[in-house]
Amino acid sequence: MRFLALALMLAASPALADWSETLAEARGQMVYFNAWGGDQRTNDFIAWVGAQTEEQFGVKVTQVKLSDTAEAVARVQAEKAAGQKTGGAVDLIWINGPNFLAMKQAELLHGPFVADLPNARYLDLSEGAPAATDFTLPVEGMEAPWRLAKFVFAHDAARVEPPARMADFPVWAAAHPGRLTHPNPANFMGATFLKQALAELAPDPAALAAPVTDAAYAAQTAPLWAWYDALRPNLWRAGQAFPENESVQAQLLADGEVDIAMFFDPAAPAALIAQGVLPESVRVFTPEGGTIGNVSFVAIPFNAANRAGAEVVANFLLDPATQAHMQDVNVLGSYSVVDPSKLDDAARAAFAALPSAPALPTLEQLGPTLPEPHPSWMTRLTADWAKRYTP
């Protein structure tokens, strides 16, 4: 019956008929999915996606594990410079913000393609909606959403009470010297720590939505650097060394070397507790006023060798069943990007039946979501931090 229904839908819809051609072209392809490889739960989820797409559509997935998304961007840039218009090495890329802006401006992206995905019907793609905006930039169908991200802190509640606001962190660190650190801002998580502080401390937060200028940067970041100068001496290792990424910092929390860690996945602490990595006393907290959040996207380079297969994988990521599986804290725990109002009763029931955990916050407990600054602010912040605080 399922296949009969699909056949009737294809006959009635030219768009879906086109999708049947995409499915036929994709069968037998190997999609090289370039994605940050620093989180084992995400790596395992991508492996599961590949197993499912191979079984259902004959599309295999190989994850190319990146330490920095810029690695894949540079590869596509080099291919274009060499005149390689087809057969590119990157088929699908997990991308956000500055890297998306760089690829879009350099015309390195395939698309628009999102409206052609059958499962896009479960998204809110209205102007300004989170699924249609990446770091203030209109997506314009050039990348497909797949998971929600929101910056959170985690602390060991058996040892400390966390600071209530970003402005309170220097006072907290002075009272708990050496018990706080952050990833190097060359890493996305460390950069987000700075952006989170900037969002609270900037005299005019609305200015962060526009491309950075010298005058705006000087005015908006002056309180941030004064705050950081007060914070740094009381950081772990006196602010002279920093963990490489969030995974390394989480291990510092697990080993009792620090009392606070930070994540861009609110479910990560609960998952790490379940795995026996973090103590059961760890809890998530967010500063008063909310934290930065965004949507994670996947994009397809203009010269992808397996473009049809990449579209099939992007579409599978948006399937409500996939989204519910992803949101299971025992799998990945990332919050879904689909619009609940667009789901049928069975899909809503699948989300409602997902397990909970003491360290797993609800969306309400996470507080307001603050918008990402324009990508140019992150680029300027990280370069300035390196200039100010590295030898």
C-alpha cells in the first residue's frame, strides 16, 4: 500500500516525479559527507544515517571527519580555482555561518535545492524563520537544516552554584580560581563563548546583526575585552592554555579539573552521564536572558560528484522519523528542526514518547534563544582574541 500511495503521489505531482528521477540517479552513489568529527555521538548518528539510506535508497555515506569545516571549504575553493566543475571530492558538508557566507559569496554551492526535497514540507521556511536563516543570512534554499543547536553550560551541582549571568563570570572565577576554562576561540565552541558574552555585554546588541565595521566593533566589544581581562587570570592554568574543543573540556569536567563545561547541544550532558563519562550530579544551566542558538545546515558544493545522493541524504535527515530518532537522548539528543504544526498525529506521538533524563532540559528551561551575530563578527572576534592573548 505504501508503494501504491507513493506511485499515486508521483503521478499527481511534477515535483515528486522529478524526485523519483533523483532517487533513480542516486542509487549506487557514495556520498562523501564532510562533517566535524569531534563528537562520537554525531559520528555514530551519521553512520546510522548511512546504513538507513543504503538500505532504503541504495545510497551509501562515508563521513569525512573534519577538525574544522574550513578544511572542506578550502578543498572546494581549490577545485574551482583548478577549473574542476564536476567530480568534486565533497558531496555534502555540515556548514554554518562564516563558512556558508564564504561559499555563497564565491558561488561554490549547488542550489537552490531545498524546495525540491519532499520532506521540506515539514519545515517553516517563511522569511526570517530559523530554518531559513543562517547567522542572520537568508539561506535562499542553498542549504538544508537538520538539527537545532543552542549554547549551554553544564556544571557539577554537587560542587558549585553557577554564575547567573555572563557578567558574573569574572566574580565567580575569582571565587573559584582555576575551575573555569573555555575552548580555544579558534574552535567554534570557544568563539561562541566570546559571542555569548558579547551578546550580553554589548551596549547595542542590535548592532551585531549587521556586518561589522571598525567603529561598531570598537564600540560594541570594549566591554567584552574589559570583562575578559578580568576573567582570564582566574581561568584554568591561569588562562595560558585552553582545551582544543568541547570534548576535551567535557573530559576536564569529568576528571574534576574544572566545574563548568559548555556545549552547543543541550542534550550532550545527559548523554555523557548515561555513558558514564560525566557524574550524575552534572546539570545544564543557561545565563539569565538566554543563550545563542542556531540551526545546523547541510549544503552541497557546486561540483559535487554525487549530487543526487547528497540530496537524498539531506531529504532523509528531514524525515520526521529521522528527526525523532535524532532527538532521542540515547541516540543524539539534538532538538528537531521540523515544525510540529506540520506533523501528523503519528509523528507527534513519536516525539512525545521520547525518553527523558534528570539532566535533560526542556526547551522552556533553556530560556530565550538569542540570534547569532553576523558572521563577520565571529571572524573579527577570534582574530582579535588571538592577537590579544596568544604569544
